[in-house]
Amino acid sequence: MSKKPKLFTGFPAGKVPLTRIPGAFFSDLLPQIDNLGELKLTLYVFWRLDRRVSGFNFLRRIDFLDDPIFMGALGDDDTMAQLELDESLKRAVQRGTLLVVEVPVGETHENLYFLNSPKGRTAVQAIQRGEWQPSEGSPAPAALRPEPANIFRLYEQHIGPLTPIISEGLGEAEDLYPASWIEEAFRIAVERNARNWRYIEAILKRWQEEGRHAQEDRRDAEKTGRKYIEGELSDYIKH
């Protein structure tokens, strides 16, 4: 019995991280890829290497294994996912999307996978000539994580549909306040049944004026919420 796909709720509004993909991927490479695992791996490599900004960018097998979200997309269990990973890596190398070079690591060897780009080809050639050797313990790039809820999604989830005027105000607030503040202000509003943007905005402004420390605990946040309930925004709150 096939697993029911999880419903995608849509791309969020506002600023979201973007991944650079060469145009040649769509014109030359995508029409040739006939394996879903290879396609997933290829797109993942673009995403992951795009988040490494210094030195030669490469991935090791362990880097894929250490990302549970990506591995979960390859198979329903660890064994199947690892088999699919190895097959997808093999296909990507055979197709020429990835370049692989074996380097010594302690008493064993390890494969490094580079994108077949000018920078990747230069790295492989430097390793083969003995001019460069990746240091042990090179930092791994970021792993996949669910995207944090942005201010537009929070508004739609907890208050209602967006309007052009509200969207403009939300965009300004997103540029002005830390994401953690925004999420906490929405949480206070929901807990106090104060589902109104003016109420949330007032909390954020007060924190900006008076300061808000990261170690502020839940009790302090609730106290802040009561302050607004009993203050100038009491008309916007359903008691």
C-alpha cells in the first residue's frame, strides 16, 4: 500500500532563502535524468553546496547520511535509503553531474563528491596533482530543516487572510524585528485570544523600546501579554 503524500501548503510570502541552479541543468541535464533518486540527489547537491561559501565545495557520503530529512526522501527505512543513496551517487557520477575523487583519511580512504563545475574540476585536479588536500574534520554544510514560519504565514494561520495593506505592514515588521520576537508575539496573542495585528505590533514595539532578553521566560511573556490586555489595546481583545 503506497504512503499517502503529505499535502504541501504552498511557498510562503515574504523573504525566503533561494538556491542558485545553473540554466544548463534545465536545458541539458534534466531531460537526461530518468531516475527519481538521482534527480532528488542532484537538486539536493545544488542546494547544499550553495550554502558553502568558502574553500572547495564538496560532499562526502556521511554528509548525506547525516541529513535525516533528505535520507527520508530516498527510502522508508535506513537500509532502503542508503541503497538508493549509493545508486543515485553512482548514476550522478556516471552521468558526469558529479566528480568523485578518493582521498586518504587516517588509515582508510574516503570519496569526495564535487559538482562538475569549473570550481569542482579545479579542486579535483589539485587533489590529483597533490597540490591540495582537504583537512580532516572539514565542516559539513547545513542540513535540511523545515523552514521556520515567517510573519505572513503566522498571520494567515492565526489571524486571517492577508490584504495588501496588512502585507505591507507585515513586511516592514519582518525587516525590523527578529524572527524569534515575531513568533513569540504571535504566541502571546493566540494565548490571550488577541488575534489582532495591532496588538502584536504593540508588543513588538514595546520590546524594541524597553529591551527584551533572550532568557526571558514564559512567565515574563505572559506578564507582558497581560500588560497589553489591560492597556491601550484592550478594545481589540476578546475576553
